Amino acid sequence: MATLKLGPLADDRPAKLTVELPANVFRDLQAYGALLARTSGDTAPIEPSRLVAPMLERFMASDRGFTKARKGSV
């Protein structure tokens, strides 16, 4: 089975954000949600809208330049 960077999604209170994505990115998010659901034993695919925040969070946490700059500005 595939090893994905995202694990189980936290059930957190969201802030609303409207974003337009290219169709290919949306299709990839749909495929990722289906694969993530299969690896976690869920029967229904995870909606792309639930994937965006954890993916962005993980991306920013792994960006050393951002982390360093953020610590320096606080």
C-alpha cells in the first residue's frame, strides 16, 4: 500500500476560504482523497476541501526558510 505524507485528518473548526484550482490539481486532490480513504479503511473518499488545509500546513511546516523567517519575525 502507498505511504502518504498525510495521516488521519483532525476534526477541527474550519475558517472559510474560497480558492480556484486548475482542473488537474482538483482531480489529483480527488485521487489523493480516495487513496487516503482506502489506506485508512474509510469507505467514502475524503473530499478535496478537507485535504487542502492539512496539505498546506504540512508544506509550510517543512519549509525551513518559512519556519526560520517566522521565528525571526515573532
